[in-house]
Amino acid sequence: MDGDSKYGMKSKTIKSVIGKKIAEWVASIEDEGLRKEVEGKVIVTGGCITSMLLGEMVNDFDIYFRDHDTTLKVATYYLSKFKPRKVNGIEVPLRIDDSDGRIRVVAKSAGLASEAGTEKPYQYFEGNPSETASGDYIDAVMTNAGDIEETHQETEKLAQEAKDDGKPKYRPVFVTSNAITLSHKIQVILRFYGEPDQIHENYDYVHCTCYWSSWDHSLVLRPAALEAMLSRELRYVGSKYPVCSLVRLRKFLGRGWRVNAGQILKICMQISQLDLTNISVLEDQLTGVDTAYFIQLIERLKEKDPVKLDCAYLVELIDRIF
């Protein structure tokens, strides 16, 4: 992969791009102690390396950390920069839940917030039976977020990065329970931490398992991942979150990837071992699918019954939200 390719970057170029990006981001951290701690504990993995190898646009650089303490400190640092959210005119500050070793951002209601610090109440579409009500609700949440568009739309990302809007680079613009998105294509992942192999235990498709590490500035390109990229074939290697993996299929198929029936069967077999009528299990399985639709779905299910899922009610909500 060190040779020139008309399809994408060579490995040494990818190392340089990631190294410069991470160095610039680290330099933006105002807390000197945290800045020094972070320098040697960053792992970049996931879709950005795949995109560079294939000559595609990078959506985000997903950042993980080697240990729990660093992840918690980074989460605390960026969360302090968010304005308290407002629900029905009342401020609801976000906080970090670290009760079981899993780092989450939590609040009273829906698990998302933006730089603008505003939120529409979920009842927005409960009292509006029109066909577009759920879409209007999601639009209201998203468009109130200011910079949130750069998190979800590739063209907006390029536009935001191409101009100087007078705001600091690498400021937090969007937060969910599992991650904090910064401006200029940095996403700090809170849900997982550890050494690269530990992090990849939670990954589903082998092409996403290449990684860069800040402590030695090395780029590891796994042979199985490269083979999958060359054929654009999704190869499911097993995951703790098979429901998320099944949902993610849509994204990859839309980008021209292929998947055989055997890979889908592997996902189905893992899903069959889960009790998805347990709301906590369902919520955990949607880790990595941090869309406003799923967030609101889980919130409403919890309001009806915090433990057991009502399947008929789930179907009704899905038909109204999606």
C-alpha cells in the first residue's frame, strides 16, 4: 500500500494526514495537563482510513483513547463547553454518567444536544398527526443546532471547513450519549476505550479495523481489511452490537459495497441470542446508531415501560417516526 494508486492515498500520506490533524486538534485543548495526557493516548480508527485508501472524502476522524481516565477527562472537558439545554423553557444541564465504567452523556430527556443549547420537546409530533410531523420534529431539532449540519451532511462539512466563520476550530458542536462531535471533522468516541484490539472487539465489518496510534505514529493496515476494501465486500467478523451492524448495512450498500447472504445470516444468528424486548438491551444494541429517530424512539418506549418493550407500541412508534 506504499505505492502510488489512482484510487487513494499511500500509507505514508495517510500517516502524515492523520498525524497533522491530531496534532492540530491536541494543540486546541486549552487545559495544558489534559493536552499532555492526550498526546500519547489517541487511537484513530474506523471509516476515515478506509476512505483515504479508497480515495473518498473523509466524513470524520473517529478518536478513541487507550484508557478510561483519559476518556472521562476529555468528556468532562468538552461537556463543560456546552450551554445547558432548554426543555419547555427550563434548563436541563448535561452530565456524565460513569457508574459502571461506561462513560455516557445523560440528561433528563432525549440524548442529544448542540452548540446552540436548545431542544424541542418530544411532544412536538405527539400532538400533530400529520404525515410530516415526525420529520418536522427532527428538522426542528437539527436545524436549531447551528453547526450540526456539518455532522450529518458531507457538503456542509466542506463548506464549513473552507471558510473562516470566526469561531474556534475543534469546538464541540454536537453531543450524544456515546460521542462528542467537534467542528472540522473530529469525533471523540466515549463509549469504547482501550488498546486497538479491545476497541475492535466492538467493530462489525473488517474493513474498518485499520488504525493509527499517537504514541508511535504508526499506521496498521490489516490484510483482511485491505482485501475487503479491494473487493468492496462487507465481511462481518462478529460484534457485540449486531442490531447496529444490521442498520449500518444500509449505509454501506448505498455507497456501492456488496454483501453476501452468509454475512447477513451471521448477523441474524447473533441477533437471535438477544432479548430485544428488554429496553436496556435494545438501547445498548443501538449504540453507534445515534440518530434523532432512534433516540426519540427509546425515550418514548421508556416512558411507557422503563423495562419491558411493548411490541405493538414499538410498531406504532416506528410507523409514526420513520
